[in-house]
Amino acid sequence: MLTREEVLKIAKLARLELTAEEVESYRKKLGRVLEYIHELDSLKTPQDAFVRHVPKDSVAFREDKMIPFPQHAALMKNAPDVEGGSFRLPPVLEES
């Protein structure tokens, strides 16, 4: 089970402000998710287990190349900040 401090740390990383009731609620919900993952992890599976079905719409390996967006100017109108023809985003990591 997660502690209150762990939930608050996760909330800070996600930039969420939680009430005391929400912290307790998420503590229980996230704890159940982690318990389920632990349960799945304990299942015995054969060493040679693999996916036998590949969806028909799966993308085959292809060359990774840049394709220009046809309405670039219209797209950039929606950007709160632009730099060098690209979206400029605020940093998401804080320096410690």
C-alpha cells in the first residue's frame, strides 16, 4: 500500500493539487493497482510465451523520415509560444 507521502510526491510530479480526501482516495486506488500488478507478476508463464497474433493494421518497419505538415502556419496559430517554427514548451523537470 502506498503512503500518503508517496501519493503527494506522485501528485507533485503530475502537477496536481489534491485535497486530503483525494489523497486518501488515490492512496487506496493506486494501492489496488499496484497489488494487481504484483499479482500479475507472480503468475507463472512459459519461457517461450510470446504474442502469436499480429494485427493486420500493424505498421511494418519503415524508414524514419520527416514529412512536412501541409498546414504548418494554421497549426502554429494554436501554439501558445513558437520558437524556430516549432512549439515551445515550458520545462517539465525541475532542477534540484
